Amino acid sequence: MKEKDGWVAQTEARQKRLVTAQAFYNRINRTKDEREALDECLPMARALFGEELEQAIEKLNHQFWIVQVDVDSYVDDEGGADAEFTKKLRRGMYAIKPPEGEVNEVTEAMEAAVATIERICLPVLRLEASAAAT
């Protein structure tokens, strides 16, 4: 990034945000195959397990897009204009539990989607595992 034109012209705070954003982009890009696999399994998930599982998988996959949008916005967020907006962006980027009474929408959506997926799929997977063992 330091070799790119304009790096020196950036403020130190923006440079730090750009470095942080690049780390997130690298992580998002490393999960590309898994996210594509989620998309590819949607028709089979619906056919075998119903609409609820399909929606949970879609919701889980959508959270990656939300994180990317939050990271995109974070790069340009100077943090002074709207403290609540900055806080929401940062929460979306990190899987952290906020203080009591506050919400991390991305984390909650992911946890709910995973819980639904596990509730629907784990009994079948456990049944197959026990059948294979006998």
C-alpha cells in the first residue's frame, strides 16, 4: 500500500484505517470459496430441508457483504461526524459483544443463522454418523 500513489498524501489516521481495511479485505477474500459454496448449496438446502434452512444460509452469507460494506465505509469515516455511525461500523467489522442494552447486528444475525442451520442439520448429520459407525 505504501508503494501506491497518494499514500503519503493520506493523513496518518486514514493510513491506519486503510491498513486495517486491507486486513479485513484479505480475510474476506480468503473465504471466497466457502461463500461460493454456501450460494451453490442453496437449492439443495431448500429441496432437502426447506425454506427455513435456505433463508438461514442466505442470511449467514449476507453478513459477509455487510462486513465488507462496513469496512468500505470505515476507510472514509473520520469518526467525528457521527459517533454512533462509527460505533456501528466497528461493531459490524468485529465479532464483539457490545455493552448491555446495545446490539451488534452482524454478530446477532450470524449467531441466529448458525443456530438455525445447526438445529436443522446437526440431527441429520449425527444420524448419518451413527449409522456409518454401526
